[in-house]
Amino acid sequence: MSLGSFLLRRLGSGALAILGVTVLVFAFLHLVPGDPIDHLAGGEATPEQRAQLEHCLGLDESAGAQLVTFLGHVADGTLGHQCPDPEHKPSVAARIFAVMPYTLALALAGMLVGIVLALPLGVLAAVRRGTWVDTLASVTALSGIAVPMMLFASLAVLIFFAELGWLPGPTETGPLALLLPAICVGTHLMAMLSRMTRSSMVEVLDEDYVRTARAKGLPESRVLFVHALRNALLPVLTVAGMQFGSLLTGAIIVEKVFARPGLGTTLLEAITERDYPVVQGTVFVIAVIYVLVNIGIDLAYGLIDPRIRVR
Amino acid sequence: MKAGAVMFAVFVVLGLLGPWLAPYDPTHVDLALRFLPASGAHWLGTDSNGIDTLSQLLWGARDALVISVCVVTISATIGLAIGTLAGWYRGIVDEVAMRIVDILMAFPGILLNIAIVATVRRPGLGVVIFALCANGWVGYARVARGQVLALRERDYVSAARALGASGPRIMFHHLVPNLVGPALVQITFGFGAVITIEAALSFLGLGPQVDYTWGAMLAQGTAFLWKAGFRTYVLVPGLAIAWVMIAVNLVGDGLDPRKRGTL
């Protein structure tokens, strides 16, 4: 299959998934009992004000018409407007895109931290299989999976900001302030990837081409990192890609602990304010990012493993 | 594996007996007793409302157990049923089921949980359980379908069919018993996943609206992290969650033939 048709097919199935998710979230937000007007308008609103708000939110239309309206807002790039007073408030998309860079930076930095820590740990555990190094790596990985991110993030703030004062703490947004949140987001990923790298490397290290590379007299670092790791990387990359979603959701928790702006903070604010257009829009944007990242990962396979390109 | 099973058993026993073992009422507010350190009367101290921390921990274990057992049972039942039907009947049933699975997997699960819980102002246990089940079944369905697709070609299934056994009979008597093994690994990890997600929802203020879930305790611990003498509070629910997570990972890896011996 050519790259073009592969990309087209993946984009098609991705679009279908996004549409499915949109309909699903739409259904939950609109069909479950609970009136957003009560919350937005407050107790003293006149029937006219309520009707106005209902019209602004589009709630006076049928569910089907509302869905079509939302899809229209997706097409025009605004993702809807915030009620009441839509003229004087930024569109939902503007509100989301203003904070999106913070979350993307956090998720990507978290992924970088996860991968940078996991690869050496996994390779080391595979090479020193069965020794104390392997056990230590396993215990580190298990701790990374077991300790809840909320606890890890709280302790990280307490130790590195409050006690030692080494790193910037909550509410700061500079590049250095990204480090601590990124470590918190990346630790769980590190744990999963290091286990994956270890088992993948253990398999690859027994392959003939690794023996050949050693027999040729290549330095061990070259054998490990160029010949073995490159081939062991495929399943690791798959898991890393699949975990991007959990990085985004991890970012929601870390954003709360560090009081950082971002998609998570916006989503939680919108939920508290019962601002359904923003809830719907944020969920939609996260779904799109997630689907696009997965397509990107699929394409990246081809770069790492030429066999996949031919298939 | 054995250590994991023992750790998990401790969680189950404490979850079952917790409310009877708890020395105090986990909702009894006494502001005169705020932020007390550990003592003979309050083994783990008290929280910002003067509530006994040990009692919160034990009642929280009950909630964690109830939610995880309900979500895992419902999700596994629905998932195994859908996966078995999809794998057995194939065709349109399979196509529809797998497209739904694809949609739910093409999406960070906790976000859907949040979207569902967000629709209710004060979610109770029931809403949280429903939200977690909404996409919890997907993994089970995938595994079950894959297994059934492989199993339906086996000789004993052909033999049962030749003997005139009906589709439902083959599914329930011949296929489902063979799904239990692989599903068990998933069920084990499912407990950990449910407890983590529920804790995250509670932490974000979207969980069951009580103060003693482990997630709500974590949120309180984080909020009062700056208070000297109260810093160990956050460790109590955090380590409780870590305890269950270590247990399910040890048991799950022990049950999984692919991972046996890696930890």
C-alpha cells in the first residue's frame, strides 16, 4: 500500500472515531437530566432571560439540530460560542487554543522525560538480566506504576520547591517551571516504557544479527544502541503512542496540582461553570490531538522499520 | 505473585470489614480536633475537619472495593458477552461492535468518564460506576473476540456443532470457560485501573461526593501540603492506592504467561 492511500485510510478512520466521540459526548451532555440554564442563569433569572440563554446555547432546538449546529461550529473553526453574551466573549476555540500550548508542552515534555529515562533503564535491565540492576529497574518501574500521580506530584512540589527550593513551584509558567510537572507526568510513562524496552531488548539481544554485529568486532555501545535498540524500539514506540492519551489526562491532574493553565484546567473550570459548549469543545480538541498523534505514530513506524512501509 | 495475592487479600478484607474496624465515624466533624498528629486515640491523626484519618482510610477502602468490584464485574460481563457474540457471529454484529470499540479506544478513557460524571451535579457511587463502565468493557470485548475467533476453529467446537449443539450452547459451555484465563489477567489489572481512575476523579472533585474516598483524601492532603505537621496525611491514601496497585501488578504479571518471570 502506498503512503498516500495509507494516510488517507488512517485519516478516514480517525475522522470516524472523532465523529463517534463527538456524538457520544454530545449525547451524554444533552440527554442526561440536569439543566445548565439553572446554573448559568442563577435563581433570580426572569423567564425571558432564561429563554434568551436557552436560545444562545441552542437548547431550544432538537438534539439532532444541536448536533448539526455543533458540527457547523467545528467546520467554521469556532467550536461554538460562550453564553451568555457571545459577542463579547471569545469563541470556544479561542479560549481553548489560548491554553493549548501549555498542555501540549507539558505532555510532550512528559513524553520526553519518560522516554529519556526509560530507554537507558530498560536497556540496562536487559543487558544486566537477572542481576541486582535488573531487580532495581523492575522495582523502579513498579513504583512508577503504583504510586498515584497525585501523590507523586504533591511530594515533588513539597521536596523540590518547598523544602529544597531547587525548582519553581505552582502557578509559575516559565520554561524551568515545566521541568517538575513534566517529571510528574513522565514518571508513569517511564515505568511502562522501561518494562517494555527491557522485554523487547531481551528478545532482540538473542537475534543472529546482534551476534553478527558483535562478531564483526563492533563496540558494545554500537551493538546495543544502533543494532539492537533500533529494532527493539517498535513495540516501545507503539506503547509510547498509545500512552499519549494518558499523558494528556495526566496533564489534567498535574495542571491542578501545579495550578497551571491548560486544557485540563479549562475543562474542569467549564465543568464547574456548567459551560457545556466549552466542555464539548475541549473534549473534541483532545480527541483530535489524540487521533492525530496516533496517526503520526503509525507513520513513524515506517521510518524505524522499513518492512512496514512495503506492507 | 504470592506476595501480590496476600497484599490484595489484605485490601479485600479491610474493604469488607473496614466500616466495623473503623474506630470513629468518617463523617463526624469536630473542629476542636483538627490536624492532630498520630496518637493512641487517633492512630493516624485527624484531618482538617477533625475527622479520624484511620477511619477515613478504612471507609475509603470500602468505597474503593465496592466501586472496583462493581465496575470490573459489570465491564467484564458486558465486554465478554459482546466480544463472544462478535467473534462467534462475525459479519455485521462484529463490524458494529468493533467500530464502537475503535471509537472508544481512539480516545483517552478518563475524558469520557469526566464528561459523564460532569453531567451530574453531585455524583454518587452509582454515577461513578456507570461512568467507569461506559468504556470499561472495551478491553474485555477485544480480548474475548480475539479468543473466540481462534477458538471457533478448534476441533471440539466443530464436534459440538456436528452433534447439533446450538450457538448459545457452544458459546456458554465451550467458549466462555476458555475465555476465563485471559480475562482473569485483565480483570486483575482492571481493579488497579478502576481504583486509580476513581481516585483521579475524586481528586479532581468529580468523584462520589464524600470526604473519605482515597482520591478526596489525596485532594485534601495536597491542599494542606503547606501545613507543617500535616504533610504525612497525603501519604496515607497515596500509599493505600500504591498498595493495591503493587498487588494487582504482581498478581497480574504472575497470571500472564507472557510476562511470567519478568518481575
